Amino acid sequence: MDTEGDRIAVVRHAAPENYSELIAQTMYEGVELQNVVHDFRNDPRHDARFTQPYSERNAVGYLLVTAGYYKANLFSEKPPLPDVRAELADGTTVYIETAEVIESPSAQFEGVLRFLNVGIARARDEDSALDAKLNGHDLNAERG
């Protein structure tokens, strides 16, 4: 919604060919979005999922650039405000609420696989003898 309470709909487009150049103009609290330190939910060696705020601002940055809004400055917000405040180059401020869309059965299965693989990676880190016990075989849980 914009500051007058009007809804703004964004239609998803493919990223422009010069996306990297354009996203470099997007800021997060005054720092180039591409230079913001990655924020992971857990140890990224075992679980490379980003935190929710990190994912939200990257998704908003992508959507703004692909919709033609360049040079925005993004800010994470706390409830009850929407997730991200974007100050656009023309001085307009918009608030954007994000949502993770998942299919329940598939997401549950992917969650179980992720849980198993995180456990396997931790066990390998904590038990140096485990690699020898596996005798060179790789161990992970995958969709079959």
C-alpha cells in the first residue's frame, strides 16, 4: 500500500538482463543490498536457509527492480507494520507485506529432508570417525 492507503499490485516479470547492475542501486538502511551480510537461520555449512527478514528484503528488492523501481532504500519493519518499508527514488514511501507460499505436503516432506541432512552434516562435523565408517560413501536424504 502507498501512504494514502491505496493498494499497488505488482505483476511478476522476468529479471531484466542488467539485473545485477540495477539491484546494486537498491539499498538496505543505506547500505547496498548486495553488500548486506548474509543472515542465515542456522550454521550455513549445514542449513543454508536465510532468516525471514533477510529473505523478505531480498524478495522486495527483486520485485521492485523487475517492476522498474530502481534506487529504492529498504527498511525492515516490526509488526503491526508490513514487513518492509521502501523509500523510492521519487520520494514515495510504500510498505510491503511478504508471504512465503508453500504447498503443505511438499513443504513438510522438504522440511523432513532438510532436518535429516542438517543432522547428518552436524554428526559428520562432531564425529571425525564417521567419515571412516562411511568408507568414502556420501550420505544424504534426497527426493527419490
